[in-house]
Amino acid sequence: MNATAATASTRITGWQIEPVGERCLQVRLGDHVGAKTSRAVQNLAAHLSSAQLPGVFDVVPAFTTVALHYQPLAFPRRRGAASLQLARHVERLLQGDIPELAVSEDVIEIPACYGGDFGPDLDDVARQCRLTVDEVVGLHTATPLSLYAYFFSPGNPFFGPLDPRLQVPRRATPRLRVEAGSVAIANGITSIYQTALPGGWNVIARTPWSMFDLAKTPPTRIQPGAQVRFYPISTAQLVRVQEPRP
């Protein structure tokens, strides 16, 4: 994970350290997905990445947790379980100030073609929310969203929080195939399917953008914590600017 220059520091409270199997330690910062928790997750992940913790070879931020993947053989057996030794290192860091990553004021505009074949659930979302289709599109594109995390599969970004008037659950019956580029919503969050996959979220649009490319550094097009806003485009525009997906 790339750390950006810090502008301030903060103290994280209410954290929990949990072992996840024999090679992973997880720091939980909350139970509810939101911009504040996501920000704390990104700050802590950057801090832990730069701390050069013994045995740790990967630091993975998620919605409310930061996972530390480590090599148990890096810890002396005579000092007890590897997970406990690593936990003590992490506890010391959590008891101090955590640098805050600098926040860009730029808002990244993401094109999306709403409805029809590219948004097959748009009408149903409007019905569930007791809104018109135009109102759903208007609310989805009205305000900037924070990139919480990449999750579910490589390159799938999750953004929020959505306007509370767009609160809908996952579909009762998941699809066996959701097309690449699909923009979907559920439980106050919106996501983009980087590749065609099974999925149970409500598909309301499609973006021509590719969000992930292993040939680039970093491979993710937008970094966690960034602000984005969707804007509507026509079918013709979608076809014209469609990007290849590695």
C-alpha cells in the first residue's frame, strides 16, 4: 500500500486485534462501514506498512479491518505464539498517534450509462425506493463518494455512503453473471464489477472505465480514500470510450 505524506495525526480508540488462522492477524476498527471508519482503516494500514513489522509481508485494508499477513517462522518460539508476539508490536503502535494521510480535494468523475441493458435493476430500485428512475440517477450522481476499499475480487472498488434514500438490500436471487463494468448498489454502498462475475447487487448502470491493471503501478486506477462522483452518459458515449480490460 502506498503511503501519502501525512498532514496530522490522530489516536485510534475502540480497536480489537484478532487472529485469523495461523498466518494472519486482523485489527478491527469498528462494525459499521462508513467514511470515518474507512479513513481510520487507510491511515492505520499506511502506518503499519511503514513500520516494518517483523514477519509481515502484506498489509490489507478492508471496510472496517486491517489484515496483517505474516510468516510465523520469523518469530522465536521461545517467546510464545507468533500471533501474540506480533499482536504486542501492533498494540504498541496503536497506543500512539497514527499519522493521517493527506486528503486530495479533487473529485474524480466516473462516467456511467444508466438503465436499459446496462442497468437492468434501475426500475426495480426506483420502485423499492418509491422514486422515479430520474430521481434515482440524480441521487446516485449528486454528491461525491469515498472509495472505501477494493474487495470481493481484484479491482472491484466499493464507494459510499450513498444517499439514504437509495437504501436497498441485495437482490433476493443473485445473477450467475454480472457484466464487467456494471455499477451496482446495495446496503448504502455502490460498487463497480471489474470483471464479469456472479453477483447479487442491484445493477443500475455500466461504466466504460477499467479500474485495475497489473501492468501499472499501482494497479488500481483510484486509490482508497479518494473522492469520486458518477455522471450519466449515453449509450453511444459508452461504446465510444469503452476501455479494454486486462
